[in-house]
Amino acid sequence: MCARACELGEQVGEMPQLFEALYLQATACRAQGKHRESLRLAERMLTLAQRTQDCLHLVSAHHALGASHFFLGEHTLASSIWTRPSPYTLPNMTCL
């Protein structure tokens, strides 16, 4: 269902809906143990979030990316993603 939502979002160009579908699909993949697929989706989320500069999407994409690396056993990389300073987290939130 999420995959179909992603396809439709891409065809129509609805970025917020596409991002949400990618997020849900990445979360479902992690829950099913499909961590490489989850990582691929998280990377797509980050690309989309960077293109739209939506703060919530940027933070969510970084979280999904870190979670994917974590479940792949790449704990150092996950930690560096989660702890790196970001202009999109408080108190530096610049796109509110």
C-alpha cells in the first residue's frame, strides 16, 4: 500500500504526501527486517526533504537514515547521523 502511495505521489508531484508515504514504507521495512530497503527509502526521503527544505521532513529523514544504519549494525555511523549538529534542530531551528 505504501509503495503504491509512493508511485502516485511521484506521478502527481505531491511532495508532502510522497514524503509521508516514503516514511511509512521505510518504517514498515525496518519492522519487517528489510533494512537495506529501509536505508534506500531513507536516502530518498533525505533527497526530497533537502529539495523542499521542509524542517520536519529534514529531521524525520535524518532520523530514518540513522535508524536504518543502526539496524544494519552500523552503530557508529548511526550515532554520527543522530548527534551531528544540525540547523534543523533546536535551538538552531532556522526554518520555522
